[in-house]
Amino acid sequence: MNQQATIIHAFSQPVSHISLPEKFTYPFHYTPHPLCVLAAEEVKDYLRSRQEWADELEEGKMFGVLVVRAVNGSVGYLAAFSGNLAGKNLHPFFVPPVYDLSRPQGFFKIEEERISGINRRVEELANDMAYLNLKRRLEADTAEASAELARVKADMKAAKAERERRRNSSPTLSDNERAALIKESQHQKASLKRLEREWKARIESLRKEISTFEDEIERLKAERRERSAALQQRLFEQFRMLNARGETKDLRDIFRETAGKVPPAGAGECALPKLLQYAYLHRLHPLAMAEFWWGHSPKTEIRYHGYYYPSCKGKCEPILRHMLQGLEVEENPLAASSCDAELETLFEDEWLLVVNKPAGMLSVPGKDVEADSVYRRMREKYPEATGPLIVHRLDMSTSGLLIIAKTKKAHARLQAQFEKRSVKKRYVALLDCSERRTPLEETGRIELPLCPNPSDRPRQMVNEEYGKPAVTDYRILRRSANRARVLFYPLTGRTHQLRIHAAHPAGLGCPIIGDELYGKKAHRLCLHAEYIEFRHPIYGEIICLQKEAEF
């Protein structure tokens, strides 16, 4: 049986009753096609059967499936994993990598061993006993020189004071006595200079011996940098990515058009690029895709076992932009979507208004400045308004109360209240508690620092080193077996703060229902800004507004 017959899997149950997709999946925002769901379940069964991989799989890995049509019209699926699995790139059940880094006689392994040899030599030199002894002697001699010179200078200062005392107390000193005092001063200065020269020569000699080690270490490090950079460039050239038109681009060409210009580590090794490459090489027509996480969630990101996820933006978006050319791909539902709902006004005067933003409407336009948004509607409704209008924002998928300023003065004063955190906000959400194994505490505080995920925007991530403080108080209103209704009181306003604090295992461990980024897709994101309290920017009175959620 050839490799193609081994890797293309026939569905284990009849699928002729399932309609094929009209267009290929938009990989960054999708609902898995029924065929992809069936394929993914078969891959999951296969993973459960591989007990020898259990420990590694428990740590977490992304897998992907690609439903394809062969030249003869038959429909099957391909499977792939991101990175490597069980220390290898090649497993009969999964498609091979675009380029196999693990080939023993390949240039990558050979050069990697050379670089590893340099690393070993650097470590040997850094831990050489002669080198370490020289560094200890230098440290000890430097300290001893400093102490001895300080002591000599102190003695000289005292002697100088004594000479001054003698001069001032004995104005009738003879010429010989005065000459003796000058000679004493000159002798002490010359002794200090001689001592300084001796210590300097001694220390310089040690530094020269040390430099023979350190110069070699730096030379080896420079060679390592050069070899690593050259290896990376040569590696990028091996990833020659195909598209449906039969065109080829290597990773260097693909990422040259991006802001970073250089491919990130691991580019080309994710599941979907592997799947598409194999399909194109074997004249298989891609019909639909899906990627799912298997195992525990990483510490920084949020991944749930068995959940479907979009392709990553940092590594995969530029690659897929090329590889999907020639396929008819579904439109980005976020870019194509519009919201027909009206903006309900809860409060309005000459300075500001507060509206109830519906789920699915942007607060402000993104790259597409013509997209429907609260900002655009307010500009159309109040063309004479001088203010920037939007004071704060809600995620597109979040509904609820939004303050709009009509003047620059009102805008500045309202924003100042947000910066001082004097604005009180309350959100209500429905949580999916099906993955949580212990009951939620009735009340509590979540403190998880957040920052953007550079390889997968717009997702945010928990990061103790680079994250900004994010604090949320919460209170459970009611709960059932797999759901909970909760009130959130955000004390900071980080992007996706409530969504991550709800979903992250170190937070509540229960994603908000409908959260496609950190949980599962549903009819909508069940998060609503139901209450806001602020001081009127002109008159100063407290304004409190509330709007119940529709879920």
C-alpha cells in the first residue's frame, strides 16, 4: 500500500447523506462542517488508543483534519499535528511535515549537531577550573587592592593633617624642617603611585589571562549566532509552500511582506499548512478544515480539551493567505457581518448619551472604516458633534451600556473618570461549567495579568512577566449542573479581561457561553454590560443606569 493510501482515511461510517461544503472553511473564524466533526472524532478515537503517547498528549497539542476529494470523486480526510509528536515528525496515521527536520542525514541535523558542539565547548570553557580560579583571584585581588589603597590614602590624609598642624603650630620651623615635611609628602605620594602601579599590573595580568578564555567564548558565540542565522535561513528555504494554483513560495518570500519580515519559530509546522501541502502534492481537493486541542491547557493561553480553535494568526495567517489562493474560501463572517438592531438610548442630554449596544456591533470601526459601528452611527446622527464621541469600548460580541460624549470637554472629563477608575461597571454573564470539576466559590477576586498574544492576535494571554495587572471581582447569582449566571465587577479594563478571567484555569475555569476565542461558539457571547455609574462631566451629579440582559 502506498503512502497516499495509508494517510488518506475513509470515513468509518456512511457520509453520502451529508452535503459537501460549497466553499472552503475560512480558517480564522468558523463552525466545523459536519464532515470535519466526524473526521475529528475518528482522530480523537485514534489518539485514545495510543496509550504510549498518553503522557505527552496530556500536556496538550493541536491537531487538525482536512476533508478532501480525490480525483476519482471519493471523499476522505487527512489528519495532522502541530510540531512533532513522540519526538518524531513522521507517523503513518498523519501527513508528513512540509520539511522533515528530524532526518539524520539532513543538513538541519548535521548543522544542529555542529551548533550543539559549539554549545558544549562554550559550556566547557565557562566551567574550566583554571578560568574560574582566575576570576576568583581577580575578584579577591581587586577587593584587596581597593582596601589597601584606601588604607594608604587614609594614612596619607592623616599625615597631611599632622604636617599642617605642625606648620600652623610652629611658625618658626627651620628650612630643613620644612624641607623634611615636603619630602615626607613627596615620598608618600610616590609610594602610593608605586603601589597603584603594582596592583594595576597584577590585575591587568590576571585580566589578560582571563581574556584568553573569554575571547574564545565570544568567538564561539559569534560563530554560533552566524551558523544559527544561516541555518534558519536555509531552513526557511526548504519550506516551499504550495497553493491551489500550483504556485510555490518559501517562507522567506511569504513573510517578507509582513510587518516582522522574518518567519517566526515554528512557521510551517502547524497542522493546517501540513494538511494543505500534502493535499496539493497528491492532487486532492481541499473541502473543509477544523483544528482541535487535545490535552491540558497551556499556562498562558486558554485551550480546552477537545474544543475546536481557529488557525493562529502570527505563524499561519501569512502562510495560509498564500496557500488558499486558488480555492473558493468562505468570507470572514466578522468582516461580512452587519448588525440590523437599533441603538436604544437610555440617557441623553446636550453633553452625552448612554446607549445599549447590541451584540454583534462594533464600538468603533477597525481597518474597514466604513464598517457598521456605534461610532459611525453616532457620527451620522450627530454630524455637528465636536467630541471624539466614544469614551470607552465593548467587544463586538458583548452587549450593554456604552457612554457617548458629544463634546471634547465632556469626552475628556469622562475619560478622566475611567482613568481614575471611579466609574463603576457591572456585567452579567452565563458561564459554561461543563469542564470544571469543583464547585465555584460564591464570591471572589481574580487577579491574572494580561497582555496580547503576539503570535495569535486578537487573543490575549496570561503572563506574569509582561502582563498588565487585571483585577475582577465576581458573584455567582445562580447555577445549574453545567451553567452559572455570574456578575462581574471589573476593577481594571484590559482587553478580553472578563472573558479570560472566566475561562482561564487559574480564574474561574468556566468560559463564557458563546466565547469563540476562549470557549465554544454559541448563538451569541453571553456577556452583557448591564450597569454603569459615573459622575456627569458638566453638572457633577451621579448618574446610574441599568439595562437587563436578553439572555
